[in-house]
Amino acid sequence: MDITLSPIIAGAMNWGEWHAKLSTAQMADMINQCISFGITTFDHADIYGGYTTEADFGRGFAQSGVTREDIQLISKCGIQHTLGNRSNKVKHYDYSKEYIITSAENSLKFLQTDYLDILLLHRPSPLMHPDEIAEAIEKLKNEGKIKAFGLSNFTNSQTDLIRSRTEVYCNQIEFSATAYQPMLDGSLDYMLTNNIKPMAWSPIGSVFKEENNQTQRLRMLLLEMVEKYEVAADVILLAWIMQHPAGIVPVSGSCSAERLKNQMKATEIRLELMDWFAIWTESMGNKVP
């Protein structure tokens, strides 16, 4: 598969209406700054910003002067939300052939591009039919509208279902020092075995978002590691993820160009073996089995 992703992906979920509300000029500046320090992959979903953030980013991209071939664009589809301009009475999932194709084409229009590097199904639906999904994906590939196809938040068995009909390039899952279950439930083993690239959303986890015994233990440990490795705590947490042999690519949700630049230091450090296990130990609250 001829796709090269940056070692850290910039997640655009909070760039628009849902948080930072960046202007077109600010979007353009963020895109250029990210590229300048090596982040060339941008992660989207149609629902972000109540179905508005892709268009906001697209206007920024058009103003940025960036060449399309110099970046990679990821988007997701399938969630029919009650937000934004949709008339949905209940949140649900739609993986009909027509909806997948229409969603992808809308993403192309809003992002002001001719193709997506990767299109993901956002969350699994009990009603999804692999044949119908495969027909949509093959049509989009044959028309040059997507380069690759992937999943998000799918279990191993759900991935097998889709893989039985069409190639799966990646699966974007929640994974962090505080949400380490994919190391234990076979998810990362499965992706490594089947050559499926793992991406991790919320890669910093709840370390600085929640106040509980787990996060307190981790913050105390990180104080020592910050001094030892001379990098910020979020850099250490990203390095912890990236050290896993499955080759996990973190999707950073930061809206700060300076923080994204700093997080790229995670590509330059390798935690000592006992430090890596110390983070896992403090997260679990007990020694490894």
C-alpha cells in the first residue's frame, strides 16, 4: 500500500466548532506549521463540529498553499448524528452502499481534495453487511476517490467480518497508558499478525483529565521521568505508545501548534525497559502478572 503517514497524526476534531473555532487563516497556519515539523497526516470525521469541521479545514487548506501530495487526509463516516444540519431523531449508524459513497464524496468536497488517503468506518454497526460495504469501497477505490480503507473502534471479529470481503489497512482504536486493554484483549496482537496498522485516539489518556488513584500514581511517576528524559510528560506518554511492536501511530487531539511540535520529540526517545513497565505498573496499580 503506497501510503506514508507521519509518525504522529494531527487530529482535527477540536480545531473547529467543537473547541478551538480556528478561522480560515488560522487553519491554514496550523496546517503549514504542522508540516514544518513533520506532521503531514490530518485526521477527520464527517461528524466533527456537527458536520462543519471538514469544510472549515478545507477552506484553510485551500488558503495554505500546501500541495495535496505533501499531506495525507483521513476521514471517517457512518455515524448519523443528531447534531448539525441533520434531521436525525436518534443517533444511529448507516453503512449502506449509497451512504458510504455519498459521505466520502461529501468529505472530498468539503476538504477540497480529489481523494482521501484513507476512509474509515467510524464505529461498528450490528446491521452492517460486509458485501455492501465492500461494494462501496471498491467503487470508491476504482474511481480514485480513496487510496485505502480502514476501520475505527472495531473488534477483532468485526474486523474479520469486513476483511472477508475487502482489504483493511488500519484500525483506529482508543489506546493509552490509562486505556491499555488492547494490549491484553488481543487487539494489538491481531493487528500485528494481520499487518493492520493501529492508530490510537486519545493517546494521552485520562492522565491529566481525571483525578483518581490511577492518574495520581502516573503523574507522580511522570514527574521523575520528565526530569530523567528532559521532555514533557505528554511526550513520554506518546513514546510509551509508540514503543509497542505493533507500530501504533498516535492521533494527537491538540489544537496547539507548539504542543504538537513538542510532541514530535516522542519520535526521538526510547524509554528504558523498566521505565516502560513502570508506567504500565502504575496504571494498573499492581505488578505485572
